[in-house]
Amino acid sequence: MTFTRTEVSALLNNYGLAPRRAFGQNFVVDPNTVRKIARLADVREGDFVLEIGAGLGSLTLALAETGAEIVAVEIDNGLVEVLRENTALLPNVEIIHGDAMQLDWQPLLTKSKHWHVVANLPYNLATPIVADILDGLSQVDHLLVMVQSEVADRLVAQVGSGAYGAVSVKIDYWATAKIVGAVPATVFFPQPRVESALVDIRRRDEPGVAQVVSGELFALVRAGFAKRRKMLRRALVDIALPEDFASAAVNPESRAEELDLAAWGRLCKAIGIRKTGSAQ
């Protein structure tokens, strides 16, 4: 079961609700799109799925049909009550009322060491939610997220792409990512002014570079991209010395978008070795 545009409108009217811009609410009202997302999520009976921003439950219902165990999170007080009613007869669905940016996820993930995340993410929160999951929830092996097309481009971008940035490096460190589908604005209510895309993100068995502290690497990358128009020797003047660039075989006159993950890793290692040596 999934909800059409007419059914979503009726549900909202019956409960005296309306989409809330503050929460970035745009409901998918096309059953074919919901079924496509559930299919691309690649989940089946016995799997564990965390759905973020479940809304009225259209995608929740489609995911539940797979037989997987679903933990669906919704922040909106009004919507969560409708969501509970719409899923009340499904023994494999648990509803959590909470803010995905504030929740303590660990107690929710104790059922399994391997989770999927499936989510229609608010445009303004998509990047931090994906980044926080990869940074802090090692139990999540796989994400399928629907995000604004521009955000999708950044998540999957490789060096040399105009969309390449600090989040691209972070995603590449933790995972492989690819766009697996386009989602037109016409399948949403209310209809946004932007197109969306589905991004499939799969955690690597090991990080993309070894022998670096992830927090130090990401801090270095953020510093470089914070002044992306400057050459790295200027952008990182307070962090990296000329000998660090030489040791890492990184051109100090490069700009942040010209370094791939491996080069950022080498530079981070060189800085760490130099600092460790000077501290002895």
C-alpha cells in the first residue's frame, strides 16, 4: 500500500495538518516512485532498516512489505500520530518520535550490527545527516537517500568535478557512492522548485586511506576547501609547512579541488609525522 496525491491531501485534511516548511516536508505522492525506492533499497526479510523522516508512512509501508524490520523516525508531532495509525497493524515497524539531528542512535540500533538507512531527507539537512551517519554509526552499512540533485552531485563527486568538495572527500573516505535514479519535482506534494535524485552509498570494509585519524583528515580537508580559491600553501598556512607538501608529493600551489582522497591522506600523514617528530 502507498499513498496517492489525493490520499495524502485527504490524510492531511482529516487530521488538520499541512506540510511544514520548517521541517522541509515534501511528501512523495507517486506510488511508482515509492516502489522504486523500496526496490533500490535492496532490503529483504531479515534485514534491518532505519527510515529517517517517515512522514505519513508511504515509504514505510512499501519497505515493510519486504519483510524487513523497520525503525521509522519522524520529528513532527502531528505526523507521527498519523504514522502510528497507518502502521499500527504492521508488527515489523517501530515508530520513533524524535529529531534525527539530536537522537541517541545507539540504543535504536542494538537489534543488529548491520543496518540500511532509507530516507527522503530535507534538503537543508541532507549533508549533515549523511556525514554524521558515516562518521558515527558503524552499524550502518548502506544508505539509499533521496536528496536535492545538487546535493547528490556533491555526495558522489570525484576530483576534477565542479561539485567536488569537502563532503565528497568524506564520503569517498568512508564509502562508495553513486546516483541510481532521478526524481522529478512533480511526484511531491507540495511540489519543490528543485529536482531530486537517489544516491546509493555503501560503506567500505576499510576506510579509503589508512594510517590517518579521520577527524584530523576531515579538519584538514575542511580548512583547504574553506579557502578553495587560494593555493593550498596559503589556505593551509597555519597547518602545513613546505616540507609537509614535499613529503606528501603534493604541489603547494594546487587548490583544494585538485587533490583526491589519496593526496589528502598523504598530506595529513606528512603533517602528523612532522608534528610527532617535533614533539619528541
